[in-house]
Amino acid sequence: MSKRERITTIDLSLLKPYHGYQTSIIPISSGYYFYLASWDRTPTQFPRFSNIWLVTPEDKRILFSDPPTSSEIVCIYHEFHEIYGASIGIDWITENEFHVQCKSLDDAYELQVTLHLYEPLTSRLLVAIGSGPPMQFRISKAIVAVSNFFVNSLVAKGGSVLVGKTETGQPFYHGETERLFQVAGGSISLNGEDMGMFTSPTWSIEFGDAIPYFKPVVKLGTLYIPFEPDMVEGST
């Protein structure tokens, strides 16, 4: 049975809301991948936190977390080879441009990222027509197929997954979106070295059911995924 066939068994009562901005997994021409999540409301002990994922061309998966102990939350859902506490700053320069500065607390890594965005009419139509909180009919096979088709056809051009599971087996629902931007361009550097252009996927990568969109996006909305305090490793 495929991943897409398993997801309709989600127990919606387990899902908890994380609200904020997320990028899709963004490919870079140098072979790296980049992802940002900046949550301003969460069900955890952290009212807000940010995390950045950097994947090397060798598939080494690096997590940067601010505050540092919020990595314990991210690792409920995802697996990494290296984890760093970090200072992550996000500055909106205009409504359609923001800058990210991420510096690991041990000074080993410093990322500088600028994203230029635009919000096409198709994005606004998709949000107006299809966005909403998790309900049983929204995770039916028919609705999931239609939603993924329209997002892929009109915005992402491939890679959209409305519902699925992380690599640790936690179910998620991505269907409550307030705004959906396409990435028009920008820049990214690591320790002062240019990492190349944002591009279409350069090699196959998965975080569970999540894969890169052919055209990267930034979403403002709510991710629904299970959370209970005893899910944190080492909790008592």
C-alpha cells in the first residue's frame, strides 16, 4: 500500500495547530536544500520558535533551532544528523521580501537568506476556495487528490502533499492556508560563500511524505500534527 493510501486513516482528534510561516523544501543549484519554519503560535511549551533545515549534497541533514531546546519538538517529527542551537532572525523588508539570518551558537555556521516572493491570483483563488481546518471530508481520497492536483497545477508544479506522514510516522494536515506565495528569486550564502540560485529539485529527497515543490513556495497558515508533552524525548 502506498503512502498516499495510508493517510486517510488519520485520527483528527490527535492533531494540534502550529501557526506561522513555512517555506517548502527549497532546492539550491549547488545541491543543497533549505527549509524554514517560523511559528508564532504552537501547542508546546514554546509560544513561538523557529527552525531551519539545511541538507547537504551528501544528504547530511542539519537542524538549527531557536530557542535551542525547541529542537526537542522538531525531533518528534523529523530526523537529523546534526543539531545546533542557533540565533535565527527574520526581517520582512517589504510585504514580498524577507531576510533570514541564522548563526549557530558555536559559530560553526552562518546562513544569510533573502527571498523575493509574489502572490499570483491563482494562489489567492486556491486559498479562498480550498483552505480550511482538518475535517474528515477534507482528508478523503477524492478531496486530497483534487486539492493536490490544483496546487500542483496552478502553483507548486509538483510536490504538493495536503496530508501525509513524517519520517517518524506522525500524520500531518497542511490544508489551512491564509496566504500562499511563490518564490520569485533571492540569494543564500553559507559562511560567506554563495550557495547558488534557487531552482527546481536537483536530486530526490524526502522528509517522510514531504518532498520539494518544483516551484518553491512560502505559506502563511496552520500545520496540524500530533503533540503531547510526553512525546518529547526524556519527558517524565
